[in-house]
Amino acid sequence: MSSRFLWMLVTSLICLSPVTSVMSAAEKAEVQSKHLSERRALDAPARAITAHTFKVGETKLDYTATAASITVYDKQSKPIGQIFYIAYIAEQQGDRPRPLTFVFNGGPGAAAAYLHLGALGPQRVVFNADGTVPSMPARIEGNPKSWLTFTDLVFVDPVGTGYSREVGHDESANKDGEVGWHPVSPGRASSRSKVWGVEEDTVSLSRFIRTYLTEENRWLSPMYLVGESYGGFRVARLSRQLQTNFGIAPSGLILVSPVLDFSFIRGDERSLWPWVALLPSYAAAAAIHERSNQINYRANDPRFSLAQVERVALSDYLSGLAMGALEQDWLDQTSRLIGLDKDMLLRWTGRVPPAHFTKALLADQRRLLSLYDGSITLVDPEPAKQRSLGRDSYLDRLNAPMTAAFNSYVRDCLNFKTDIPFLLLNEEVSAAWNWQSGMRGQQGFVEAVSDLKQAMSMNPAMRVQIVHGVFDLVTPYYASEIIIKQMALDPLISNNIQLKVYHGGHMPYLHQGALDSMFEDAVQFYKLAS
């Protein structure tokens, strides 16, 4: 199928609000109709299979696209959710099965469309080369950097995202005297959700993967996991869960902008690691906006550019924070590196939160930086306030074309029809998330580092690639660098994990250069892990 452009109007992300207790008869009828529509859709999930041809230069690859749902069950064989996925399966060449890659985004509460239509899929939403969102309506075109060229792809929407929905048990009998199952609509999910939590999520997605491998007869295919942001966290946990409880050994993991230990990104006035992890990304943002002349930033090699800052972060900067008394030399050096005045550093005892940094760096220009990509500037709607409030407008602006593109693509190209609203980013999931189920003690933060280390130790052939954008102020790259060093891996497997840092943000692939580099690195990764 030749590449074609799909033009569509940019729409806003659909957010469903909880139903209030006081409603008119008309409102009740509308709500009941909507829930009935979703129930019918979930009782008989839509399924669409279409044939396509992927072309890059002289290369031609025939593949099928399947858009469908799989029902996952609890230990009592009761359904707990229907998980929507889109799978791209290319024709096999030769006797060896093609690799199979399961792809997840994060949130928790994000559908897989970001990685799907941003980087990996055969079609991609068009962005400006610098990662900014075009002013024109969304359009989608063939993606020459699609990973379909070297692996089959399954993009998975965890329950509560995309078209996936939780299923609850209805103990009341219907008119025929049968006890039934019903979908749990967004905004009405129980606080005792069986899928919205650290451990619950890991188990439900493990069961999804097992069912997919069985239904599609792919048990002998080399299997990979890719996850972005919280998706990287879930992939690290899945790598152990799949091996220990499901008999599935991944060949490799790719973690995009992951958070592996939440104690590295949640800091207060006594924390050390979150601020050490942020310093190189702050310095990169200050350099790209010409608020610091301390580093010679090179887009084609961010780590080389920031080598000296990284050394300062683990020496002078760390010791200054630990001592508690910020000396003049420390203030001078930090101020020069990150472009903020010394008074602000003193006010925050050296720990300037990202929401304040993004507000302060270009305050004289009445511009904000995006938390998700510190290289991108935004108009400051409230320049008089001291910190950035509310949502990140770059993310909101990004969500609109992603939502519009996906809704059009899934219907027009994949012939998938459903009345269920597509949820790109469902904040109700994260608001109801059970973090306690992932705790290994009574206090502290959840982490996936121990899961990753155990999985790598159990399977010494499994390779891990962690990729970041240097301007990411949400999950900074240097946190992963420190964590890798702290893992103290056995020499047998220590070389199986590598960190790649690109010129970009939390979604580095939105920058054309990073997209190209990420593709080339993935090609080499799959070759080594095969």
C-alpha cells in the first residue's frame, strides 16, 4: 500500500467525568444509553484484520494488521478486563520465526498510541523536526523508521486506556435469572480495581501476553518488551513476572524514558538523588536556550557535551547538598551551569523543583519550558506567578493531533469500528492507582530495579537498552545512569545493559534526529539479542 496522507481536524482529548448523584430523567437516559452501548461493544468486541504493504525505498514488506481485544481473567476464571491491541505481523522470510515485540506506554493511564504513531508503527503522525507540534491539522504518513522492518509489533492498551475497559461482576440477576458481567465505565471504576495498581497491572498484562502467544501460536518466537515512561517500569517488572510465573523468557527489553525507582524522581528538602539526577538536564536546557556558556552543547552527542556536568553532579553538587550549607563557590558554579540566579538557589537550598526551573529560566521573555521537553518553549499564560501551574501545555498540544490521528487511522486504514470512546490519556487511572501493591516494605517508594536485576540474573542472555532524551525533566536520563551503576550486576551480565541519550525530551522520537538514531540503535540491539 503506497503512503497516503490523512487530513483531519485536531480534536481535544475526551475525558469522561463521574456521574453525579442528581440527574434529570433525560440525563439518566443518556447515561444508561451510553453504558448500554459500551456493554454491547464489550460483550462482542470488534475485530478487524486488514492486509497492507510497507514500502521503504526498494524494500517491500507485506503484513497484516489486526485490531482486536483479549479478555483477561483472574485466578477464579472471572473476567476482569478486555485489553485492546493492534498487531502488525509481516510475512515470514525463511524458517526462523520473526521477533515479536509487545509495546506499552506509561502514565499509568496512557494508551500505546504515543509509541505507535510517534515512532514504531508503519504510519506516523507528522511533527516538526525539532519536536514541536505543527500548526496545521494533524496528518499521518508512512514511517520509514518503523520497527516493523525487523520485528512484528503488538501495541497494547492497558485496561482503562485506548479502547480497553475493566469488566466488573454483577451479582444481581437479570430478567432471565442469570448473573452477568458488565463493563466498568471510566469514572465509575471501583477503588478495589483488579487491574489499576502496580502488581495488578503486571499480572493482567502477563496474562494478556500469555493468551496472545497461545491464540496466535507465537510461543517459539523471540519475544521483546518495549515500554515508555511508566511503561518502562512495567516492562522491568514484567520481565521477572513472565519468567517466574508464566514460563516466558524475553529476549530483550527496551525502556524509553523509564522511571525505575520513584525515589529518584520524588524529592523533598532532604533528598539528594532526585536533584543530582536533574542537574545535567537543567544544564542542557540552560545551554540550548543560551542561559549558560559553561558547556559546548552538541546535539549529535549530548553525553559528551555534559560529561563535565555529570562529574560535578556526583562530586561538588552532591557534597554541597549533603553538607546543608551552600558555600559561595558552590552557588557560583551551580548558577553558571543551570542559568538560575544564586538567590533562587539559596531559597530552595539548591533543590529547585522542575516546575520552578521551567518558569524561571526564561521569565524575562515570558516563556515557559516544557517539563516533557526542556528544549521547547511555550507562552507563559501567567507570568506574574512564581511557578508553573496546572498541566503542561506542550503535552496537551501534542495529545490533540495524536488523538485525532488515531481515531481516523484506526477507522479509515484498519477498518476498526466501535462506539467506545478512545482514551489516549485517562487521568482517572493514575488517580485511582494502587501504589501500595508494589511496595516490598511498609515505607518508601515503589521500584522495579530489583525485578530487572533478578530477571537479568535468571536469563543471562536477555539484553536491556535504556533510552532517554537529554531535555526530559520528568524522568531525567542521569537517574538511569546512576541506577545502572548502583545495580552492581555480575560481570557475566553487566555488559547486557546499555544507556542511550538523544537530543530530545520525554518522547525523544518526536525530534527527527532522535527518531533516526533510536531506529538505528534498535536495529543493532535486535541483531545482538537474537
